[in-house]
Amino acid sequence: MAKTRISISLYQQHAERIREHADQAGMDVSAYLVHAATRQMAETDAIEEQFAGVDGLIARAETEAKALPTTSEAASVGLTASEQREVEEALALVLGAEQSGSARGRAA
């Protein structure tokens, strides 16, 4: 496999620290940076793989949540004013007051 040159720009202080660390590791700067980047990529890949199932569950839950009725729609399906307030309070706890819809469609 042929090598490719990549040019980077960084602050002088970072370049000096990288050179120092590369020297301590007994590597040239290129090898040190490749090693560091490769290690970081492997770590990121492992984390993404570990959480892929959770990310899928979250995506499905978000999709399902979009299909749920809004607070005002829920009120129209027969909730009493007291039940509607309970729903709004629960949503405010879960989503935060600004996202819960408690300001819109509030039952009287």
C-alpha cells in the first residue's frame, strides 16, 4: 500500500509537545501521530459498536414518540382536566418544561 502525505496546521506549543512525546516513545512525529490517530479510531469504533444497540433503541423510541398525540390531542380523547395536568406535569419532568408541550393546549 502506497503512503500518502497529509499536511496539518497546529499551534507551535502543540507541535513541540507532540515532538517531545514522540521522542519519549522512540518514534518520529509521523509514526507517533499515525499511532495516536489509529488508536483513537479503534477506540471510537469500539464505543460505537458497543452502543449501536442502544442508539437503535433510541432512534426507534424517537420515531414512535413523534407518532404520539400532542398534549392537546390527548386532552381531546377524553382526559379530565386533572388527568391532563398530570400528563403535562409528567412530560415536564421527562422532557423539561419547554419541550413538554405544557404551554400549549393546556386544559382548563
